[in-house]
Amino acid sequence: MLEALAESTSLCAGCPKMCRHVCPVSNAERRETTTPGVKMASVDLVRLGALPLDEHAAELMHACTGCGACAEFCLLGNEPAITLVQAREAAAAADVSPIARDVKERMRRSGNPTGSDLVALHKERVPVRPERGDLVYFPGCTALRRLPEHARDTVAAVEQCVGHEIAVVPPSEHVGCCGYPLWAAGLTEEFRTNARRMVTHLGGRGTVVTSDAGCAWTITKLYAEAGIRAPLQVLHTSQVFAQGRISKTSAEHSLWHDPCHLGRHLGIYDEPRRALAQAEGAEPHEFVWNREKSECCGGGALYPRANPAGALEAAHRRVNNETDELMRTGATRVVTSCPTCEVQLGRAGVRVFDLSRAVLGTAEQAPRSEGKR
Ligand code: SF4
Ligand code: SF4
């Protein structure tokens, strides 16, 4: 398995590490060992048999949020975000990855990789709508589990923008999550099986719209890379908002956070800024590190499960690294459009809103539910 990654891992092993300063994980953990080049070189040593494939090797493979920031600074065109996650397949197969074991157990228990009863959460938190239409909303598991009002906000904001009622796709007992956690745990076969079920589940309902940048990326890019044909049109909510009608509803002036999966991975930068500018009547403020160079909130690729303290520190660093970003810009809040980013930045104590809530002009920050559900 690791032999297939040799070109990428050996490139980092012999490189002067041009990207080492941007990794949210090594910056949060303050460890040279978790810089992109050293993690990749370690995987290379495991491939060559110079290091064992054990829990320590798995820990380094999981010390990555998949943010892709390192690739922006790599003059050799290397992509540790993808390679480090692909390497996890070897750790899962050798049964040395506690995270893969945990995700498998959740899958066994609930039929989806989160371990939650997504059918019950959907009934409780998502408005009732037809299951087919021109636009069909797919909430994604992070929104369902962690943000009780997120689905209602999203449906209301999309309907306000397009001017009519939309449809909603409910989860079933066997398919409710796009499968990103399976991919991030290195459970490749389970990911493919879940992806096939999801494509069947979503197919023929209409254009899929999701507020979760990770779901949008998984369905449009990862399914294809895994050889799963997905004849689906998938839009992120920001793309719908950018084409719709938004009135100025808010006196806030926001700082826009680019989710890694929306920006670097899907190339969507202008649409959310356009929507936010309409809702607030002025261009949003920018972080020092923005667009392609944006810093990660620390929430991707199961890193919060691998190192909760490191993930929280990454979120703190995003908003208060070289400078307090709200104070520097004079912004009243952070706005983003990814449930994972919203949860992470919220955990760091920041006043953070989803783009849907900003479009609706809601003044209060959305509640989070951090329990086991
Ligand atoms: S990602 Fe590129 S710059 Fe970073 S260590 Fe690897 S080869 Fe070097
Ligand atoms: S993808 Fe992000 S977290 Fe992973 S090694 Fe690169 S910079 Fe670090």
C-alpha cells in the first residue's frame, strides 16, 4: 500500500521543507515531528522498513487536518494532505490505528461512521419538506449532530434566496453520511461501499445543495477518485446564495473564514464573499492569511479525535495568532460556511456564524451541542 505513495513520500524526505511554517498541526503542537515534511519522511521510512508500522506511525499519519496549506507552498507540486490520509489505509489494515478501530465500531453500532442516530436527529432538527425537487438539501452529519439549528437556518436561507420551497433528503438506517470519516480513517473499502449507497440514495432527487464543504468535496471529488460514478450535480450553499436575492439584513461587519474544503479544495472563494457583502452592504473583512493561504481551523481529517487539545489550539491560532484578528479588522464576528469550522472556532470562544444565519440576518449566535449525539 505504502509503495504506491513512494513518489510523494520520498519527495518530502529529500526536500528542504519549504512548507514547514504553515502546518496548523505542527504549529499547534509545537513539534518538529509533525511538520509536513517530517510526517511524510516518517511514512517513507515505514515504507522502506526502517521504521515499524505501529501505533506511533499511525499517530503521525493522523497528525494532519487535510487542509492542503503545505501544497500551496510546495514548489514541487506535492500534496501531503492526500498522501498522509492514503497512508492511513496501511495503518488501518495492520490494525494499529485506534481511530480506524473507533470509526469501524461506530459504523457497526449505528450504520454510519459517526455512531449517531442520524435518522432521529434529522426528524428532530430538519424541517419537513418533499424528498424530490429542483434543489434538494443534504444536511451532512456534523450539522445534524453539532448544530441543532443549522438545518433550519440553511433551508430558510436557501428558500429565501431562490424564492420557493426546496426539497430535503432524509438519511436512512444505512446511509446518512457522505463517508468522509471513513476516508479519513483509512477505511477505503468501507468508504467505497458507503459512497455507492449514497450515490443511489441521492440520485434522481434533484440538484443536491449542502452547507458542508467537506460533503461537497467528498461527493464531487473523492467519489470520483475512488472510482465511484456519481452523476449528481452538487452545489455548496454559498453558490446558491451568490446567485440569489439577498437583501441587506444586518448591521454586522464580518470577518470571512475560508473553510479549507470550500476554498483550497473546491476553489470557491468569491461566492461566499459576494453573498456576505449583499447581506451586510459592504465587503467582508479579510484575515491576514486568506483565500489560498488561509489557515485551517484544526477540524479536518479526524484530527480533533486524534488530538483534541491540538485541534483546539489550531482554532485559537486561527483567530489570534500573530494578532487578534477581530481587533485588527474591527469586525464584529467571524462568518464561515462549514459546520466543522463553525464548531471549531466556536470552541475557541469566537463569535462565529454560518453564512445562512448571516443571510437571514439572525442576531444571535447559533447554539452548539457538544454531547455524545
Ligand atoms: S510538501 Fe513539498 S515543500 Fe513540503 S516537504 Fe514535501 S516536497 Fe517539501
Ligand atoms: S495538509 Fe495541512 S495539516 Fe496536513 S501536513 Fe499539510 S499543512 Fe499540515
